[in-house]
Amino acid sequence: MKRESKTKSRKGWKWAFLFLLALNIAFVSVIASRLIQVREPATENVKTLNTKSVKVGSFTTTKSQLNDTVAAFLKDYQTTKTHYKVYATSSSILFEGTYKLLGYEVPLYIYFDPSRLENGAVQLKVTSFSVGTLPLPESEVLQYVKSSYKLPSIVEILPKQSAININLQKLDNKDGIYLQATRLDLVNDKISFDIFKK
């Protein structure tokens, strides 16, 4: 009888030991799997290509401030042979330069009506011009400006359409910042732009 009780007590301890061992292995397995498991689901390394620009702000300016900015920007485009000004008047944009005719410099004034294009560019549509007292076609005058004056790369002259597009969205700078026109109200002196980062 003693033997039976000894074997029963050994079997009990044996089963208790195996149960405790299994419990420890399960505990260690759960802890190990939790430590190894990634908290966030695995994502593939995707190169983020910013095909869409981000709007970072907007600003409103006056004609006077716009004229100062344009004059400073165009300073690098003036040459000893050609000098010109572009500025906003009370109701239009004015290009002021000279037209060479038979070796003489004739004053050139082109008046534009500014408007905003859907892509944020500014379109300047010719409303009138004067080349001294000469009656020249608008397309001829714009073609002369295109070929004779050093202009920024964002300026696109369209002689056949009697217009100039200023593609602000194509401004090239190291920060990738460009503008889009939102309002061009010269009469009420409200000129607004949105600022974007590529």
C-alpha cells in the first residue's frame, strides 16, 4: 500500500511539474511572440512622389507692392540694348519699352487686360498699344517683343492670340515654391495669389 501511495504522489508531482513546465513554455512563447511581432502592419517601402502640390498659404497685395516686386524681378532681365518696364495702372497692365525702326528708337506702350486662367497663370490680353504714331498689327508688335527683349522663362508670348501668359506655376526655384493667381482686381486694388510647394 505504501508503494501505491508513493507512486500516486509521484504521478501527481509529475503531472503538476509537466503542467507548470507547459505553462512556463506557453508564457515565454506568448511574451516572445509579442516582442517579435511588429506593432504596425508591414507596409512596403513606397517612394512618395509628390505629383500633387501642397498649398502652403496665400497673400493679397496692392498694385504698388506688385509693381515693386515686378520691377525687382525684372532687374536681372534688363540689358544695355533693351530696357523695359512692366507695371500695373489703375485698370490695366502696361508694358513700356522701345521699338527700333530704321535705326531709331520709337516709344512702345502696350496695354493689357489681366485675367486669371484656370491653372492659376495670368493672361495679359492686349487692349491697345502705341508705337509712336505707327499703325502696326498687334501680332507684329508682340512678335517683336518676343524676339527683341530678354524675358523670364515663365513668360509665354502668343502673338496670334494677342496675349501673353505668365505661367506662375512654372516658377523655378530651389525651394519648389510657385504661385497661382486667385484674384486680379486692379480697379479695387485687390490682387491675390495662392502659394504652393511642389
